[in-house]
Amino acid sequence: MKKTYSFITFLSVVLLVGACSDANDSGNSANENHNMDNQNEEHNENNEEDMNNHNEENNNDSDHMADHGHSDDQHEEFASAPENLNSEANNELMHVQTKNVTRLDADSPISMSIYTSQLVWPATHEENQPGTVILAPVDNWQKSLVSTTLIHHPNDGPVLFMEEGSVSEEVMAELARLNPKGNDNGTEVMVVGDVQDDALSQLADYEVEEFDADSAAGFAAEIDEYFSELINEVPEAVLIASSEEDAKLFSLIASNWIAHMNEPLLYVDNEGVPQETAEALETRDGNAKMYVLGSEEVIADETLEALSDYGDAERIDGDSPEDMAVEFAKYQDPDTSVGWGQEEPGHGFSFVSTSTPEFAITGSALGHLGKHTPLIWIEEDEIGEGLYEYLAEVRPTFEDDPMGGPYNHAYLLAGTDIVPFSTQGILDEKLEIAGEHGDH
């Protein structure tokens, strides 16, 4: 009995010690957890404070970055003309190309039409040969402008200029070089407007279609009907421009877009909506979506109201042709996607001088292929204040590495006697990707 009692006593002591040890461990664990909770709470409070400070800094930065992705101070610099010009820059040039501007160095509309054709259609193999070549009158901008609709697929071909209904040897040589494949109808050459019999004889080896009408509005309606049949669709969206001579620079802004997409061009004039235009719009069954190019001084409010009989009419305007070209480059309808919508860096542009407006017609092919560029007017040979501002808005910047882009690029459709190399150099610099801190 004595031995049994001693064993029980020993066992009780062991259990008591173990219990006390567990109690101490639990107490220590609770204390540790309590301390960790306090540390975590303090850490979270510090993190929250740091995040608030960081967000406040970011918000302050955003306020300074405005909508153009760089600071207001940098934007002001971007949008300013250079102060110190180098008078020696034009001397002894081996070429007139710059890193951000490709110059199409031609000095006449016919030469420019060939230059553009060779740039856009190398024609080295079947995949980059045109389907159909359009021959258009250089002396009738209204019909030639409408013909840029035909540049688009399935024709996929350039506008080459005729003069007084004749086709020059240079144009015939370019036509032979292109060796057009033909469109879905097998048409290899489309002839727009009046053409001499001798010119048609020159084209005897090609499958030719001719298009003409007595009026600009009638011609536009004819092309609208033909192209709708060619693509098996009547586009509801339509660009509306004036055929009046004093509206020329406003109306030509349509060229790159209608070469780019299926939307056709129809004309109004100072008398209102011509019958031919009305009949073309009626084929949209009241669902036409019309984009009217020009201010009230170019296309009257009464004409805009008359157009509303055929659907929705929206005006895109600007105080000058230069301003309106920029507005159209920035504009885009979110419902139809009509318009370039170029308000961010990373795009192409086609610069044409207002002194050579016909260059815009053949240059519209740059809206069809390649970098798909809108037309931007240069006022004579100088960069206007509005263009400086727009180039600043879309100028790309980088934080650490410029190799990630995005990049801007431009085509300048002008010989150096039309737009000097010094102007090109300024454009080149304003298109350049820049560091957010002023470096490259």
C-alpha cells in the first residue's frame, strides 16, 4: 500500500507540473498573439497612411499631367514654336527625309499622284499590286474628291491625275508598272470625268469603266450607287460637303476618310440639298447618319435642317480649314466609329499645304493603307498656332525607356519650294517621343 501511494503521489506531481507548464505556455502564446495584433494594427495604420499619402501625390501629379499625359509646363514647351532657328540647316542637303517625317518631294499634282502611287503600292508582287487604278481630272476637284471613295477595297488602287482629259506618258508608265489585277468585276482602270478619245485608245489594253455626270452632286450620287453595289451594302453613314469653290479646303478634308472606310461623300451647295443628293439619301430609308463638314458660313443651318429629313445630321466645323482638319482628326462618333479619334500619341498624319490642295486628293491613299493617316492642313508653308497645340496634345512621352513607344510619324506632301525643310524640321521635332523630364 505504501508503494502504491508513493507512485500515485509522484504521478499527481507530474500532472500538476505539466498543467502549470501548459498554463504558462497558453499565457505566453496569448501575450504573443496580443503583441502581434498590436503590431499588425500599427503596421496597417502605417500602410494606410502611406497609401493615402501616395494617392494624394498621384492625384497631385494627375492634376499637373492634365489630359495630355505630360505636365502643363512641358505641354507649353511642346506647343510653342522654336525661338532659335538655324539658318544653315537648308544648305548642302543630301536628302530631305527626317526620322519622323517622310517627305513626298513632288511639285505638281500629276507628279504627286505618281509619287503617292509608288509609295503606297510597290507592286513588287501580287499581294501589293493594286486592283483598280482611278484616273481623275486634276482640273475638277469636286469629281476627283468623290473618286477617292473608289480607292478603298475592293478596288484598292491609287488616284492618278489626268489633265484636260489626257493621260500623260508619265502616268501611262506608272499604270504599266502597277499592272493592276482588276477588282471583283474585273475592272482594271476607272476613268472619271471627261476624257479624250486618244486617252481611251491609250487604255485599250485594260478593262476600263467610265464615270461622269453633269453636276458634282449627280456624280457623287452615281459613285455612291456604284460603290454600294460593289460592296453589296448601302452605308448608312455619309459625309456631306459643299461643292462650292470657296468651300474647297473644308470639303477636301473628307478625302482621307472616304479612302479609308466605306462611307461615301455627297454634296450640298449654296442652294441647299440638290435633288441627286436627296435621292441618294432616300436610299437610307430615313436612317442616314450624316456628318456635315463645315461651319454655318460653309454650309447653312437651313441646309443642315433640310438634311435632317433623311436621318441624323451632325456638323463638324472649325474657324478655318486648318482648324477643322484638326477637329476631324480628333473627332469620332462612338456609335458608328466614323472619324479618326486621334487624341492620343501613336498615330500617323498627312500634312498638305493649303497652297497645293489637289495634293490632298491623290495623297488620300495614305488614309487607305500604311499608317492610315488623316489630312492635316499646313497654312501655306507655316505651322499655325492650332497645329502646334494639337501636336503637343498627341506628342508621346516616356518615363524610363523610349523603346516602348508609342511613336508618331507623318508624311509631308510637298516639294521644298512649297514647304521648306525648316518647317519639316520643326514638325519632326514636335512629333518626337520625349522624356517626361525633358530628355530623349
